[in-house]
Amino acid sequence: MRYVLRGDVYSITLPRRSGRVQHGRRFAVIVQAHDLLAPSMVVICPTSTSTPPASFHPEVVVRNEPTRVMCEMVGAVDERSLGEQAGHLTLDELRSVDEALRLVLDLV
């Protein structure tokens, strides 16, 4: 079991599903609260370099490349599905993800 933190960015391969759900190899941001990080499941938001700009798609930089966090795709994954750690969001980036999640989840 690895130790993950909220704001960490990991590579992940999301399985193909029906509909317009993101799949394939990409990065994912850990968005689960530190205190709730269970040993087996983590809540993530996947990223995309091609998703259009939107208030719920904050831009972050991962490995020196801009990408957008798809906060409307928030979901739980098995911790074992996380690949290599690719970085950690800056405080400003994490705040923009928080704001987008508040919007998507109607927590404002």
C-alpha cells in the first residue's frame, strides 16, 4: 500500500465504458480528504489535454505540460490502479480544483 495525499497526481489507465466516459491512459488528481484516505479506494478526478475550457475544468500543469482536470468525472478507484506518481498540484491549482468541485457538486 502506498501513501497518497490529496493533490497528488498519478498516471492511471481508465477502462473503456459505454457513453462519453473518459478512458485510457491519462493522469488523475487525488481529491479525497486526507483524513478519509482508505487503504484500498481513493477519489480522483481524471485529466485531459483535449477537453474544452470550462469553469469546472481547471487548468493545471503536470510534468511541465498544461492539462485540464475534469471535475465532473469525479469517482472512486482502487488504489492499486494508480500508476507512477507524476507530481503534486500547487496550492493555487488545488484551490481551483476545489472551486470546480464545489460548482459540480452544488456545494456553494
